[in-house]
Amino acid sequence: MLLCVTHKRIYRDANGGSRLAEYCVETRDLRREYLNRNFFGKVKSRTNALSGLNISIKYGELFGIIGPNGAGKTTTIKILSTLLLPTSGSAFVLGMDVTHDLYRIRKRIGIVFGGERGLYNRVTGLQNLLYFSDLYGVPPSVSRKRVPELIEMVGLTGRENERVEKYSRGMKQRLHIARALVHDPELMFLDEPTIGLDPAGARDIRGIIKQLKKDGKSILLTTHYMFEADELCERIAVISKGNLVALDRPSGLKKQVRDITLVELHVYGDSRAVSSSISELPSVSRVFSEDSGDRTIIRIQTPDGSEVLEKAKVIASQNNVRIIESSIKEPTLEDAYLRMVEE
Amino acid sequence: MALEVSRIQVVKASMVLTARNFFADPQWVIPSIIAPFVFTLVALFLFSNVTGPILLYAVLGGGMMGMWGTTVYGSGESISFDRWNGTMECTLSAPSPLIWIVLGRVIWNTLEGSINAIFILVIGFLWFRVGVSLADPLLFAASTFVTFLSLSAFGTLLANVIVLSRKGGFITNGIEIPVYIATGTMFPIGLLPFYVGAVSYSIGPTWGIDAIRKAAIGSYVGQLPFSIFVDIAVTIIITVVYFAMSSVLMVRVEKIAKRNGTLGDF
Ligand SMILES: Nc1ncnc2c1ncn2[C@@H]1O[C@H](COP(=O)(O)OP(=O)(O)O)[C@@H](O)[C@H]1O
Ligand SMILES: [Mg+2]
């Protein structure tokens, strides 16, 4: 294929699309700028929503993009799903260029947006699914079978003939996922699918996402909940203000913040000398102490929790300070994330 | 196997969904029944001294206005509906060209408009005893049909404007009255200044409505000095041109919206 001359390993798959052997999504220096215009159309300011994003997602992978509001997650999803043009850089989806092969890409991807959007509320759930089946050119003989299966899969059996406006927020989101599956896409883009859901509703959605992964779909999920990315994703890209700040497996991301392992000591007695001695230990980055009733809590930030704890115990006994309890807190992914996006 | 998206499947699905949306909202009665009814009533009061063909002219005017209203409004609104309903992106992310989706909607809206027109005629005939027979029922049906088609086509052109800008709603609201006038729905075109007349001739429905009147009223001297067959032929030609322009424009509009990032605005 002419469009893909820059790629080395390309073969034609059964659908006639050219396809990279390894990656279902690949972006190169992807940039997107929005022009904010005033009433008369004059450019007031520019927003760099994406400033040179490079990610590659493998076939069958569940890949997460995490970032705070305004980080550029939706912009990325829109570009990849052919709804928005990049300002510069390139993006390939299933081996096809997002700026050229619109319809061929659209036939093979499913898009889920979070929030209340994307459904016709005045008609029933079933009618929504049949409508989108037609829009995707699914033969009626196929959709007659597939749509009930999808309704079953997202747990809406028995409610499919009710108008969507009567659905709960969670039911709408599940219907929205079913909607994105009417044409059995091989790649799914899920843009904050659990946003605004109660915990039970969000858990249902995560269950469905796991099922999709089991069914062999490649998935790009965006979220701003780290625990969600941790629970679901094989690899996570952390983005902030349009920049990639980290890309790793969840365990790797945790390692990056090892130095914020927290050693906590609860002590009786005058602990000031202890605190200052601990803060002079080589591997300690910071020490905080706080009075709490009859005791003092000393918190020590360090990459070497257990070693520092042993040394701290020695220092305490040298100073006749009694340790009531001690603990080591490994950093959570949430800590890692917060630190990365705050930097 | 790659899915081949069938145009007919898309147009039909879109039409059915629009109809379902329409009936799901009980407010549909107001623009579809009450408004044309009021228009007819007013027309009849204005022409209360006249009888026969002229009265039929008035009633047809009211009926056509009913069609126009729902078509122009409906086709515009059915797109802006997607904008505030948040379905714009889902609709556009489907692998079918937007023109087929829009066409389905617009056909429904026009169908609904022409049902209004028939409703008006029935009121006129039964209630106000306007006329008793159409001069040529067959040609009347044919010219109503092509007018209906040209209204659809005109609706698709407007739909482009709606997608392009959130100011689109403003444009359709503003265009409705001039269109009533320019097509001779309200007044004979002869009364209009020349340059407005020129605009009138380039609008398909102008020819169609004249054809409808010629078919309905035997003694009617057309606003356009041509035979009814010429009227119908020109309506069809203009309609085809509209659709062609629409589909080209729509591709363009989608590109611009994708470049500006205005697809999802609402
Ligand atoms: N259509 C638009 N016009 C102008 N600015 C936009 C538009 N869409 C998004 N932005 C801006 O681009 C940045 C990234 O937005 P977005 O991709 O929606 O972030 P996220 O989905 O991660 O919250 C934000 O600063 C946002 O305000
Ligand atoms: Mg977003």
C-alpha cells in the first residue's frame, strides 16, 4: 500500500486492509492544536492539546491512557477514530492512515464515549442497536442474531424494549458499549467509559471490558482513575498537558516512584533528635514528624524502606525513644500517577 | 469479510429512526397539525370574499406552507438534534457517508410535511367546502411528488450549513420566511422585484408548487409561463442538482469540521 511505505512489515489481512504485523495503533509525533476564536472568527489563543505523542499498541493488548482532565485523552481518541485531523504527525490504525482510509478504519473499530452522549433517548435500547447496525452495513440476518447476544452480554436482557430515557446512567453506558460492538470491531476505543458512574456501575463496565479483552479485542482505554488502569491495563501511558510523561506496565510505573516508599514510626518521648539523625541517613529523602495525642508520628520518605527502618530502630534506642509501632507503605500507583502529572 | 454499507439500508434506517423520534415526542402535533391549520384559517379569512379557484389557491398556499415549515425546520433540526443529543460523533463515526443518513431524515421530514399538506386540503374540502374536485388528480399527485423531492433536496443543502457551524440554527430560522415569499407560496411571484424573482426560479419548489396549482385549479394561470410538464421537469432537474451539490458539500463540510475540531460541539 502506498500509504504505508514507511512501514517495513506489512501484510494484507483478510479484510483487504494492509496491516502492521505487530501494532494495531501507532502514532508518530502526533500533534493537535485547537484555535480558540472570538465571535468574529479571529484567533484569540491556541491550545496545544497534544504535543508530539508517540504510542504503539499491540494487537490484542489492553492499553490505557491516563491523565487528568484536559490532558488530551479525548483528542487522541478522536484522531485515532478518524473524527479529528491531527495538526501534524501521523497515526496508523490497523495499519491504515487515519487521514486517508476513513471508511475502512471505521468498519473495523468501535468507539465508546463516556458520559450521557451517543444514544437516542426517545427510542428503545433495541432500536438504537438495530439503527447503528444498519449504519454500519451489518446485514439484517446477522444483526438479528448479534444484537440479542450483545444485549445479553451487557446485561440489558428484559429491558431492551424500554426507551433509553428510562435507563439508569449505568445501563446507558452499557448500551453504549453494545452499540460500539454491533459490527464486531476488532479494535475498541473506550474514552473514560466509567466517568460519572456509581461504584457498582463502574465495576460492571470494568467487567465488560475484561470480557472484551478475553474475546480477543484490542482495546485502548482512557481513564483518570489510576486504580482502574491498574486493574485492567497491560500497559499504561501517562499523559499530562498533551505530553507523554511515562509509558510502562503498571508494575514498572510503581517502580518509578519507589523513592516515595513511606516508613512510618509511632514513638513516645522526645523525638526531635531521632528525626534529625534519621534525616541525615544517606538514602532518606525527607522526614516529617507530627504530634498525635500522646505519641509522635515520624514519616520517612525513602527508596529503601526496610533498610531505613532497621537503622531508625537503632537510632531510636540510642536516644531512649520507644517505638510503639512501625510500618512500611509501598507507593500505590495512584501516588505514582499524581507525582508524574504534578511534575 | 469487509462490510459493504448499503445506501438503501442506511437511508431506510435513518428515516425510520427519525420517524420514531418524531412520534415519541408528543409535541409533534403543534408544528404538524395545529400550525398548518392556523395558516389555512388565516388564509381563508384573508380571502373571505372570494370563492372557488382563488379560495383553493389560498388553501394550497396554507398547505404548502405547512410542508415548507416542517421540511426546512425538520431537516435543520434533525441535524442540530444530533448535536445537542451528543450523537453527532457516533453518527459520523459510522462508515456510511453522511449524505445517506441525512437523506433518510430529510425524506421523513418531507413526507411528514406532505401529509400536512394533504391534511390541509382535506380540511379545506370538508370544512370550508373549498372546491370539490382537482382539475387533474394524476398530475396533481405527480407534481406533489416532485415538489416533495425537491423539498428533500433543499433540506439536505441546509443540513450542510447546520453541521458546519453551531450558528446553523440561526440560519435556518432566518431562511424560512424569505423562502415562503420567494417560492410564491404566499404571494404570486409577479409581485416580487425582479432579482427576488430570479432567486425564485432557481428554487425547485417554486416550479413544483406552480405545477401543483396548475394541476389543482383548471383556470389557474401559472406564475411561471410554462406548461405543467416543463414545471415538473425543471423541478426534477433542480432537485438532482441540489442532491449532487449536497453530497459534495457534505464531504467538504465534514473535512472542515474535522480540521477545526467542531464536530462534537453542542
Ligand atoms: N474543540 C476544541 N476547541 C478548543 N479547545 C479544545 C477543543 N477540544 C479540546 N480542547 C482543549 O484541548 C485540551 C485537551 O482536551 P481533551 O483531549 O478533551 O482532554 P481530556 O479528554 O484528556 O480531558 C484541553 O485543554 C481542552 O480544553
Ligand atoms: Mg476527555
